[in-house]
Amino acid sequence: MAARLHVRGGPDISKKMRDKVNRTAAVTARAARLFFALALILSLAAAACHTNTNQARRYHLKGTVVQVDKPQQHLVINHEEIRGFMGAMTMPYPVADARTLDQVNVGDEITADVVVGQGEIRLENVVVVKKSEGKTSPGAELQRSGQQSPVPEFTLVNQDGKRISLGQYRGKSVLLTFIYTRCPLPDYCPLMTHNFSVIEKALTKWPDLYAKTHLLSISFDSQYDTPPVLRKYARAFVADRGPHTFDHWEFATIPAAEKSAVMKFFDVFVAEEQGQITHSMSTAIISPDGQIYKGYSGNDWKPTDVLLDLRSSAGEPSENVTIQSKSLK
């Protein structure tokens, strides 16, 4: 079971400090991607500081940069065992000096000091020991409007156990996002599913637009999220319309053979270690001609904004949209 986003430090961390850290983590999760892993780090930091509350501890890190997150001032690093601190894994780390983020790229091999204080952690003295081959960050926005990219004919398996292809939705605007049903963090997968339910409900008010669109929630946890699990999960969000319940909003999983290609194309970072899934977030609109119309790389997008983009991608007029969209808030 994945760790929940709460810091439960030792006796040296006061309730006030724990509350402060938890509130901070909850807020930043709205724009971050991997913060349940950060909460684990903070818990470890608390434990490391239990023996000495007045002096920060330093640990040597060696690893490869997986993601550069400038808005949150973090580096996600796939690192070797940090002796005396934690085992080898992929984790996000706050960076003490924001200028460091301009000096590293995804794929760079680095060394750094992990500085652990009371309830806080940061990277210092980041040194690139081997440059990457110029790969792009998994957190980068897919495509902005006007910069279209064709979507490959990926095959998925939906909640009914049927194979579906993204190509079968040609002629419609498809809004898709990536989730997994066991996600324990309210501001991650559950928020994406909630936002989709809001959009789905709004679309029913516009029959013409409803007929021109399709929603798709895709799980990258295919081993657990089987069709029956997806169907049960979806029932809590999709209005029951008998045999037509999933005609407009489907839930699907990615076959193992397709997973790597799908994750790479839609810029989703997924790592599973010791039963915990660390992942980035990606939502996208595919235009009726099968192109990426627009992508959203975080979880801070609003249903009202995406709904406007969805209307635009489908070629629907936008008059009175602002007034009608107030009902979504």
C-alpha cells in the first residue's frame, strides 16, 4: 500500500511543525507530481534528526536526474543507496539553490549532499559528473494549442474487457488523463477523476458538444486495475445509464506491451518500488483529426478552463461559455 501524505515525525518534531509540514505538502501537491515520496523523505528526516536536534546531517547522494521541476524547485532523482539514510529509489528532492535547476538536465548523472534538518530536507552542492544526451523532462507540457502532434494508434483495454484504440475516436475531441485506482492522495488521481466527473456532467448540458467529445481515464497500474476493478471504481463517478453508462466516459488500462510507448508519448513518469507507485500527471485533449490539441502536465488545471479548450478543439462556438461555466465552481 502506498504511503499517505502525512508526516508522523518522532518526539523531536512538535505538533505545530508536523501540522505546518502537512499543510505545506497538501498545498504544493496541487502543482507537484511526486509529493507522497517527499513526505516519506520528511519522515526519514525527522527520524534522522531524533538523535541530534541542533545540527543538520549530510549524506552523499549519487544518481541520475529523472525530472527537473522548476515551479516546485525540485529534482526527481533515481539514486543509489544513500548509506545511513535510505535505500536506492526514485525520489523528489527540494533544491537549496534554484539556479541549480538551470544547470542540470534530465539524464544527467550527479552527485550531491542531502542535507537533513529538523523536519526539512534539501540538496546542496549538486555536481554533474556526466552529461545526458539531451532528453526532455517528463514534466514538460505536451503541446500547446497550435503545435499539434499526431497520436499513435495505441491499444487499451476498457472497463468491459474490450480492446479499444485511440484511433476509433476520430471525428471526436478526446479528453484523457492518467490515474490508478489505488492512489491514496486526494490531490492526485482522485482529483483528476473528480474533475472529469464535473466536466462530464457539464457536457450533458450541451448535447451538440456532448456528441462531439469523449472522455477516457487510463490506468497505468494494469496488474491491479483489471476491467472489473476499473468498472467498480468508475461506478462511483459515472451516472448509471444502464448499457450506455460508459458510452461517453470510459476507463481503460494499458496492456504491458504498450505501456512504455504510451507513457513516453504522453510524458508520464511512473516508477513502482516496494509496492508504492510514484508518478507524474498528464492530461491531454486529442483533436478530432487525431492530433494532440493541448496538454496539461500537472494537477492545477480547472474544469472550466479545460472545458473551454475542449469546446474549441471540437469547433464549437464559445459564446456564453463563461456564464454557463460558473455552474462548475
